[in-house]
Amino acid sequence: MTIGEVSEKFDITTDTLRYYERIGLIPPVPRKLNGIRDYDEQACRWVSFVKCMRAAGVQIEALIEYVALMQADAGLERRKDILIEQRARLIEQAEHLRTTIERLDYKIDHYEDLISRKGL
């Protein structure tokens, strides 16, 4: 697939895809003889993985380290540790979000109560 096709498929700009590759967030994308990127199935899986992880707030530095270890086919324990660390961060963030949602629900209920009393 061309970079344009991948951009459209994953709703990511071509500049972002180039940036991801340049900083090591995704492994180098295979290229045709003329140097044009040719995203294969594996490259697309990486794009999908990184998009998912970034949308959830996984740290760029952790993902770059993870990709580097994957490319070197090394560091199984460290790769696992990276994923465990990022999962723990996401769980903590989810708890903060739950607490905030509960607070918002309380405030919304409070305003609904005030509004309904005013209507009486």
C-alpha cells in the first residue's frame, strides 16, 4: 500500500506516518526500488498498534524502546516489562477518569435538582 492509502485507511496524515518511522515508533517501512514506501501487512499492523497505543496515552518513549527491542529480536523480558508498565499507567489513568466522571455525575445531579426546584 502507498503511504496515501495507509493514511486514509488509518486516518493518520502522511506526515505523521513519516514522523512515526523517522523517530522509530514504527519499524522502517519496506520500499520499492524507486524508494517509495510500500506498506505491507506487517507495516500496517505496526501502524494500527501504534495508533491504538497512542490513542490510549501510551508513552512514545516506551513504544520506541519496544519497537527497537522487537527489531533486534531481543529483550523478551524488557518488552514484557514495558507492556506491564504501560498497562499499569493506563489502569491508573482509568481510575482517575472514573473518579472524575463520578464527580461530574454528582454535579450534574445537583444542577438537575436545583433546576427542578426552581421550576416548582
